[in-house]
Amino acid sequence: MALRRETKLLLAFISPWMIGFTMFLIGPMVASLYLAFTRYSIQSYPRWVGLQNFRAVFLGWEPNFYHSLQVTLVYVILAVPMGLIVALSAALLLNLQSIKGKSIFRTLFFLPSLLPVAASGIVWAWVFNPKNGLLNRVIELVSGQQGPEWLSNPRLALYCLVVIATWGFGGGMIIFLAGLQGVPRHLMEAALIDGANMWQRFRHVTIPQISPVIFFNLIMGMIGAMQVFSVAYIFQQADASVSREATHFYVLNIFYHAFLYDRFGLACALAWVLFVMILILTSVQFWAGRKWVHYES
């Protein structure tokens, strides 16, 4: 009887979350899976077309699929390792005992992660503006020459977005810092007694001990980078000269098909293809992680 009462209390307390999870996550996912097999626009009812949308995706009938996927994968390859390196480097500096005012630096480093994406995107669009942007003004003052067109140049636009993604390293830094503070002190002392230098202690003690944290940040960074959308969309709306070729990410392609081209069925098919790709990449990471992620148990 007590267990039944506890079960009822449990269901009562988690019911708001269960209702929200069902209505705003499971429900839309099931609906999008059905719409992926239909031809559907906002002006018509869904009409079942079977695998036609997926054929359009993989057979090249939808011309932007492979291009947007290539842009997104290049962004993932550049942004995720860069974000991990910068976040880990900042965490290592803040973990030093000799650093004074660590709480202040910790707050300053974490602050960019708290800013709204729209606000930070507009600020960065001004920084990279070729005519009156802050970066080109500094280049002109230092060298006397006009800076490049950062966002209009297809070769530079994607790198600018990688820099912006790296700028928000605060969340990963906090997680790395927590992992570094959990490294057993006796292991570091034993390595020091054995004559290990700083690099050897970092490589053979610190890295294995924080490998679960590295793995977590790697997975979360990869999933977030595969779904990049906001900054590229803000840049394209704020500046018409932004290279759409270099910033045409996969999720941006989904958005355009749904709300600009009025092809909701094709957009749902693209979304489910992205879901499967993220699932496969994550599974591969978990498989590979068994070879380098160290757990104490």
C-alpha cells in the first residue's frame, strides 16, 4: 500500500514533465516522421508519397543537401576540436594554484555562454563588417591597409563562424575545471616522485583521469555543431553581403525548405536524415570511446 501511494506521488510530481515531453517532443517527432513520407505545404493537406522525399534527398534532386552537409561537416571538424582545446586550456590555467582572482576570470570566461544568441550574433556581425566593423578598423589603424571582407568571402566566412563558436567556450571550460579538480592528488604526487615532468604528468595522469569529461564535451560539442543554425541565420539577415554558399548549414537548409519554399514534407525528411546521422556519429564515438576513455571502475 505504501509503495502504491509513493508511486502515485511520483506520477503526480513528474506528470507536468511527462505531459510536456509528450506534447512538445514525442508528439512533434511522430508527426514529423509521418510528414516525411508526404507532400505537405501550409496551403494543402498532407498527401502520402512514400519514399519520394528521401529519394529527392539522396539522389540529388534536392541540390542543397550535399552542399549543406559538406559545410556542416567542415564546421564540425574545425569548431569541435578548437572548442575543446580552448576550453581545456582555460580550465588548466584556472586550475593553477598560483592564479589570483580565479573566480573573476571564471565569471568572465563563462559570461559569453550566457549571452543571447541573437544579441551576440548582431555584435559579431558588426565586428566582422568590412566597412565599419571593429576588426577592420583595428587592422586599418595598425597596418594602414583595408581589412578583408570577412563574411562576404566564401573562404573566410566559415572560419569566422568557427571563431564565434570558440568564443563561447565557457560551458565546456566549467565542466573541464570540475574534472581537473577531481584528479586524485596522490597520482600527481606519485608521478612527480617518479621524475615525470609537467608534460608527462599531463599526458599520463591528467588526460586519462579527465577522459570521461573530454568524451562528454566531445559528444555534446559534436551534436551542437551538427545543429548549428542561429548565428548563420542572423548573419544572413543582418548583412545581405554574407556568403550564403559558405554559411548554408544543414539545419538552415531545413528551415528554408519548411518556411521559405513551403516544402514541409521534404524538410521533415531532411530532419530525420540529420537525426540518423547524429545517432550514427554518436554511436561511433561511444564505440571508439571504449578504447581511450578511462573509468575508475
